[in-house]
Amino acid sequence: MRIVRIRIRNFRCIGDAEVFPVKHNVLLGPNNVGKTAVLEAINLVLNPELVWRPGVIDENDFFNRVYLPVAEGTTDDETEPAQPGPSGDVADTTAEQDGEAVVEEELQAKPMPCEAPVIRVELVLSGLSPEDENVFRDVLVPWKQDERRVVESLDEGTDPYNEAETAIRPVFEGWYDPAEDDFACKTFLLREEHMHRDDCPPLNREHKRRIGFLIYRDFRALTRPVTLQPPQLFSRLMYGQDVKPKHFEEALAVLRTALRPMTHDEEFMGLLNSYKAELERFLALSESQPTDLGFQETDGTRRSIRSEAQMYLTDVIELPLQKSGAGTRSLSILAMLTLIMRRRGRGILALEEPETFLFPHAQRRVTDECLSLASQTFITTHSPYVLERIPVEGVGRIERGPSGDVGWSPISTDRVKAVNLYSRRLRQACCEALLGRGVVVVEGDSDKWWVLGASRIMNRKEWNGRRQEALELLGVSVVGADTNGDILRLGAFFEEAGLEVAGLFDRVPEGDSIWDHAHDATFPCLFLKEAGLERLLADRLPEDVLRRMLHSAEYSRTELRDQAEVDVINEKTTRENAFQMLRANKGSAAMHEWLISLLDENTMPDVLKDLVDMLSMHMTGEAKIGLCSLSR
């Protein structure tokens, strides 16, 4: 069973949203754009315990905190409900004044009553098994995946399931109840569009447990002890396996004497007996037999044991699990989720930033395990190690408009060459880029190292009248492609993913088709004056830096020259020898980083400083750039 459509209205930062998930979904985007709100919305519908808890929603869960009925025609700051007339009904808008009809202008200006805002989350789940169809047989709806819609009505005698599959449509609604001065909510199964919630059968715990939704939120779960109390995860794990803790009476008998050593403390018992005597001055504790006051570990009930018993981790010392290391705590919660799914054989899993507190290898392993066990996943992440494990077809960015309209769609895979590059060689680099705000696509790794190096050196320095900031600090990645054509393909790939994109090319020969393709690109393309980075560096780096490179470069793949030999050659020969050496070390990251370390804001070539300045202005929206050559 999988979610194939999500509709959200009036929930937190989301005014209105419609999302069509695939099997494995990653929700990318900046903070506070709505990623967590989507996961929480699903949780409102499908969590088997949530609706039965008090305080499921409050004022802050309503979009713009508007939860009272607002009369139409009022301003944004007028949020009082429409006032009823003497009879209890809202005043009739067609009322007459002094025997004459209200003029049209006044009628239009008069506030009109409207209903109180309702938080509404509607899901459509398809992929039902025969057993699922039997459980939900009275509330099944036909779903057409190719048209992304529920078949609501057809002509009489027409089979609604023709070319459609069976699905269910669970809904959550939350609203303010003025009679109770509190917030109420309900989950139900919608059979026909526009049916009122009171006319729909409830979506109960058994239904939700059959669907099998689980959510991981480390920052809320990791500080709480792991107990046997419902609705905690370990309790859900026991319930799913029909395992119940037994021997409560034996445990209670042991606990009744657990605090007996405290009676050996004379001062403590003296104070307790003095309190007992003071109490008996006013009220006899027993008419028939002597009594004692004391303390016990519990109130003698199963509920007390369930809530107070905590899971311990025993190593050299014993510690409650919530007092262990952050990574252990995080994995303990994730392991409960995976075990529930493993025993159940299916489940819909939502993971909110599962990478927190985990090493990269643990992030990869946890992600792989969850993808293999879950029928469907929804993940928010800031980690390239998590993102690189997700099929690219399920990666997309959340976008939210000023009015709260939220959209998400997976990255297009139509550009097969770019996607193949993503899958083959650039997966981790692409994942890092997808997590940011922008990306610069260059040809080759050397160009990437130098763009990042120049950006790093110019950070917080003044250039072109602007205080510079490193691209990495702006959330901008640099990705190296294999060819100029790949720059265009990868650039289009990232642009479709919702990122700001720029492409950096070497000089191309006159008549080369790349120039025309770059001119037609929808993102800015920059061309170096030189026919390659190595030529640029050889021509523009300070001569003394190049001489030092020829005789002392660290990590060089070519044999170094004798310093005495280098000292006597002229500048032209120095630069030509440097060019040959740079070409021979084209893929040597260590040598290029060593060379960059010799430079500062004064010795870095101006053309690279101009490039960083232009890219940062474009990525931050200060000034957009188009097709141009860097010829300084």
C-alpha cells in the first residue's frame, strides 16, 4: 500500500498543496519551506495513536494562525467571527433599511459570513492487497494513476474501476470548537467527494495499523526514555507481534519491598513516624489495627510499571538508553522502526533528517535498510550520504509561494545523459549540490578546485566594491563535468531541480556548436578567454609562484626541475614549462591545492576573482548574468 496523492490545506506554513509521491521520496529545500509540515501532515492522518491524544493541534498549526471564522470583506487584521443577529442567525444580507433595499455598494462592502478554517489533509493510497480490499471493502474508491485522479462519478451502468485500481482515501480534519473553547479533530475514510466528515466512516486504529505508517523524528524521540507505555515505539513493536509483558503481579511483589532499605535510616524513619503521629492527632488512620506509613516504588498498577520501566544499556556500567551516546540513541529508535517493518513485511516510513548523530557509513547503511524494507519512504535530509542512496527519480525540491501554495515534484529524468552521469560518476557531488541553493558546473576537477580555491581566498575580502563571501558559505556547490556538452546537460538537470545554475566553459573554437547551445541555455554561461584553465594559470599566476612550482611542487606527478636550472630561464620559458607541468598534473588534487595555498587575495588572478564575484551576485540575486566571456 502506497500514498499516491497528498492534499494539504491550512496546515502550518502550507496554505494549499497537492503532491503526487512515488515509491521513495526525498523532500529537499531551504529551512521553513514546508518539508517537515508535509511529513507531519501525513502523520496526522495515519498515526494510529495520535488522534486519541489530547492537544493534537493548536493555534500554531493553522495557516497564518487563523482558526476563527473570518467575515469576507474584512482586512487581514480583523479576525473576529461574524456576529449573529438577535435571532441567533447571521444578519440577512438582503435586509431593508428604512423600507428600502440596501444599495448595492453597501451590500458589497458588508462583511459576509464564512465557515471557520479547517486543517484538512487528504491522502489517496493505492496498491491494496486482496486482504486490504476486504478490510476496506465499504470505502474503496477507483484511482486512475495515469490521470492522477479519483473517479468520482460516472454514467449509470459504467464500471468505475475500468482502467482504474482500487484505493482508499483517508482524511484528517482539525478545527476550533467554540462550544468547548478547544480544538477538535477527526480521521475518516472519504467515499465520495464533498461528503461531510460526520457522514463518513471513521479511520480507526485498526485501519491505521493495517496501513502501517511510521515516522522518525530524532530531536523529539532521543531525549525520552524507552518504556513499555503506549503509544511509544517499543509498545507498538510489541503490539505488532502480539507480544504482551506478563508476570505483573510477581514484579509488583518485588517492587513492594524495593525501598525497604530506606527503613534502616533512623533519621528518615523518625521524621516519617513524627508525621504519622501528627496526622493521627486529627484523624485515626485505622479503627481496628495499627498502621504504618512508608514508600513504594509504584502505585501497584500495570500502568505504573509500563510507564516507569526504562530500557537500559548494560556495558561496563548500566545506563538508561536515553543517557547513552547520541548515535546509539538515534540508532535505537531507527532499529525499532526497521524491526517493525521487517516483522510486518511492509510499511510507509517517514524519516526526518535520519543522518543526525550518525557517521557517514551508518547513514548509508540505515538508508539502504529502510529502502529495502519499506513499501514507501518520505525523507527530509541535509546529508549527501543519505541522498546518494535514493533513486534520482524520487528526489525533488519543495517550493512555497507567498500565499502558502506548496508544490513538489521529482527531478525530471528525461535528460537521460545527465541522469546517467549522476548515477555513474557524479552521484555524491550532485547530491551535495542538490542540497544547496545553487550550483556552478565546470569542465573537469581542476576547474572546480580553482573556483572553490579562489572563492575561499576571497572570503570576507573586498573586490569590485563588494565584500566577498565564499560560495560554499552561500550554499553553492561546484560540480565538474566531463565535457562542455555535459556542462549543458548537467546544468539543465540542476535547473529543473530548482537550483540557481551557472556554467563555466573554456574558450571554444570559432564555429563550435557549443557557443550556440550555450546561447540558447536558460541559465548563464561564462567562457574563459583562454582555451583551458592550465593556460590561464600559466599566463596569469605570478612568475615567482610558477618558478617555485617547477622545482618544489608537492605531490607532482612529473619530475621536478633543479632549482638552479629554473632560476636562469626567462619568464616566457618559465610560463611555458609551467603550462606543460599543469597539463601533466591535470587530475592531481593535492598538487593543485598546494599551489592554491601559495596565493592570497593579491596574487590570485583577477579573472578568477571576477568570476567568483559574478557567481556570488548571480546566486544571491543581486545581479543576474547572461552569456559572456571573462576577458580581463
